[in-house]
Amino acid sequence: MNPEALAARFAERLLLLDAALGTELARRGAPSAPPLWSARAVLERPDLVLAVHRENVAAGAHVLTAGTFRTQPALLEAAAREATRRAVALAREAASERPGVLVAGSLAPVADCWRPDLVPPDAELARLHALHAGALAEAGADLLLLETFGTAREWLEAARAAAATGLAVVACATTREDGALLSGEPLGEAARALLALPAPPAALGVNCVPARRLAASLDLLAAAAPGVPLAAYGNTGLPIDEATGAFAEPISPEEYAAVAERWLSLGARLVGGCCGTGAGHVAALASRPGPPAGARYGK
């Protein structure tokens, strides 16, 4: 799918993204600990990965995120391309159960998402993100979803690599409580740098920020990128038990859908759930009454 086709989808309806894959896998006892997280389950428990994808389709998701957050050359080396292919194939199999469901290839920071100080030099970033983005395109992803970026430098390199595939790109960052990137850089400045690229992302967003405070960062993004479609998918707070997928600030599906109203008012056109959320949160978004003007939920 090219950027123009995704823009047409955004103009037609609000798209629902799925909920967290890694969290749900952990809840079911799948091998999903760092550093591979869901990538390990893709290789060892594809049945569980497929089951989670199917539940999100049944809940009403319009976009499934393939389990490629950690199927990167930096971690899996020679096995990365095959792991990426398998992850996209699993999402595609589930997506085929309802017409029109898209598969997004997840492209994440090369190092620890929460450690901006570990980001490699630019040349290494360009090489690794190009390899991963190319593998995602080759595997058949409909679009590329840049997730949890915490530095302007890596966000920009990943966006360049993703755009080079010709696929539509949604570029999301993670922010601190004050709305800055995890590196301390202003979110708005980083967003404007991405939009200045020869092939800018089709949408910009914020992800893996506690849902109850995500709107503050999305507001900054909306101000920096007026008229640009936005993406928003929050988490349920800091993890307290990685083995079980438990999170510190549980938020019910109903409250999550209510909180998301503010995201919609700011221009969000792609809304789903990040760490700690499940298919129930997607179902709550899909079934909420009274979508705002210009938006349309539905399965």
C-alpha cells in the first residue's frame, strides 16, 4: 500500500489498530521475555501468535501489527529475514478472516527502546533499519509502523529507510511525562524534521505512553503537524511482572475508549492499544457510540 492509498483509508474511516501482542503472549505463558520479546514466540509458539491476531480481528481491528518488533538483524542476524517472513505470514493469515484488514510491519529502535544513550551511530542505524524495512516489504506488509522511538536521530533514520520501500509509513514516538522524547528532545521539532523528508510519513503518532497522559503529547504533535493524520495507542502503565504481562495501572476497556475520545478530537485516525491492553480494549473502541464527525468505527 502506497502513502496515497493509506491517506484515502484515513479519509474514509477511522482505522482501529490491534492491541499489544507481547503482553497477551506473556499472559498465556508464551516465551516473550527481552530482548526478543514477541519474536521468540513467532519462532517457538506461532499457534499462540496466530490466536492473538485472530482475537483482534474478531474484536474489530482494521490493522494487525505483525510480531516483527524484534525480528531485527541486530538481534537475530541471519535468521532475521525468515523470522520477519513468518511473523508477517501469521498476521496475514489472521487478517484474511475479514475482508480489508491490513497488516502493518513493526519497525522498532535497534537497541533498548528506553535507553536513548544506546542508539548506534547514524551509519549503523541506516544499514540496520534498511535491512529490516526491506525484509518487511519483501514479506508482504501493507504498511510500515515505526514504534516506540525515543530519539529524533533514530526516528529520522528509520523513517528514511521505511520510505525507501515505497510503502506507506506511520511513524510513532514515545515521550516522557513532559511531552519530550525520551532523549529530552522536543517532540515537535522531531516531527517537523520527519515531515521535511522527501517522502514524509503518512501519519505521525505517539505510542507506549500511559493512556491517561497520552493526549498531552499528542497535542504537541498536532500543533507541530497541522492537518497530518495522527496515530495513538497507549499502555496501561509501567510493567510490574514481565513474566505474566501484568501492568501497574490497569485501565478497563470502557475507560480506555473514553480516554481515546480526546485523541480523536486532536486528529487521531489510527487508534489502538499498546502494552497492557488486549482485544477487549479494541472491542470497546469498535463498539463505542457516537463517533465524531468525519470518523467512523465499525467491524
